[in-house]
Amino acid sequence: ILNVEQSPQSLHVQEGDSTNFTCSFPSSNFYALHWYRWETAKSPEALFVMTLNGDEKKKGRISATLNTKEGYSYLYIKGSQPEDSATYLCARLRDGNEKLTFGTGTRLTIIP
Amino acid sequence: KAGVTQTPRYLIKTRGQQVTLSCSPISGHRSVSWYQQTPGQGLQFLFEYFSETQRNKGNFPGRFSGRQFSNSRSEMNVSTLELGDSALYLCASSPGEGYTFGSGTRLTVV
């Protein structure tokens, strides 16, 4: 894989359901993987910074896993709430380079 | 503590003009990065400054330039504006790990 890719592009989930989405990235020269939540008219909010293969991080109902060898990360949301509606971005940081390469995001809409 | 401040929030310019956008990072953050988002595109990296020096540059034409001052505030300049430069411009500051983004400047070129 050459670029950071996210799937699906958009997702509609019923309130209370759990969901997950994927970020795929080049595994070579990996340094870190960032997840952001971006609500409309606001600035992107940092969720997680992950660096180690097998890393699993959790923040409330949101968690993420990282596989640096195969180049993917999953973001999970448990018991979706309307306030979870946002675009979720992942970004890869290469070793020795302070430049985040972003995916195009997964737009999540929670249906009340 | 104050977040990353970008000014102005909105801007309308005419083709051929130039524009300067400003970013004030979180106090103590020495790294400032700039990103462009256009419809259908992910955030595209423009450049990154650290201690007044440009450390990294993205694949943008020379019309896009920036600088950083001794107080870490950064400016981004776009000369000879084109319609395709219409976008949301975000800056992010970092103390070394993790980034905090501003709310962006939405530039419209007419």
C-alpha cells in the first residue's frame, strides 16, 4: 500500500450499536499512527497516538488497535451516541519526518 | 490554556491577489505545521517549521510559502492566487509529540 487509506468512506449507525472502521498505511519506515475526530465547524481533536505494534488504546467508549507489520489500525466505538457523529481521520508519521500523511477519513453519522 | 489560534477565520480574495494567513501556536510549542483541505481531498501537508526553520515541505508550488517568528507564531503566504487555492487551511502546533489543530482559515478565491 502506498498511501493512507480509510474505509469505509461513510457509515450510518443506529444509536446504541457498536461500529468499527479501518485505516491502512505503508508499513515501511513507520513511526506513529494518529487518530483524530473532526466535528463540523470545529478543529480536529486528537484521539490517540499509537507507536508500538500490538498497541491498544482506549478513551471512554472509543478504542483503537495497531498492527505495524501489516500496516493497519482499527478504531472501535462501543454503544454509539449522537455526539459520536463526526469524521474520523487517521494519519501516519514516518520515521524521521514531522509530516502527517492523512487518510480521507470515515464520516460517521449516528441515527437517533 | 489557550489553543491554537488562526486568523482570519474567513477570507475572500480575487484571482491573482496574494494572501497571508496567521497561526499562533500553544505557548511552548515550537513546531508549527500547515495543511490544506480541499473538497474530496484529505488534509495535504504544506510545510512544517521548528524554531524559525522550515524542516519539511510538501508538494506544493513555490507560490505557497511560510515563515515562523521567534515567538513561534507562523504565517503562510500564497501569491498569485488561483481558483483552486480555495480551501480550508489548518495549522497544528506540537511540543514534540502529538498535534493540536486550530479551527482553520477558510479561503475563497473568486
